Amino acid sequence: MKKHLIPATAIAIVASMSLAYAAAETETGVIAKIDNTAHTITLKSGKVKEFWLDKAVSLGTLKVGDKVLVTYEMTNKKPMASAVVAAQ
């Protein structure tokens, strides 16, 4: 039961974030690159995609090679990430 509680909670949080941002989308992939100067991350998810991180987004302990779920929306034709969390 406990094994299912954490993923279910994570899904509920991401789902509620999606409701808060009507235009928000998600992408799951592996972090291929972190650019602290440009404040971007690059994911490999079948295709390589770069995300600009909102100033409020902190990667914490996430590093290159970690699988993550990125919540983002298109802003000025750029995918702007509002959340980056570890994915299972």
C-alpha cells in the first residue's frame, strides 16, 4: 500500500499544477545537460528538448542522468518550466 501512496501523491500534485496552469504541459525525460548560467536544462526524451527554468524553480539535488518530469508552458515561443521533479 505504501509503495503506491508516494507515486499517487506525486501524480495528484502534478495534476493539480496542470489545473492551475490551464496551458501547462508536461514532458518526462532524462536530464542531458544543466546550464546554470542560462538557467536551462536539456532533456532527452526520444528527442532533445531545452527548457528555460522559471526563477522560482530549483533543481535541488537533481543532476545530469536523472529522470524527471517537467511542467512547462510556452512563453514567448520558449518552453518555460514551472516545476521539475524526479520521475519514476
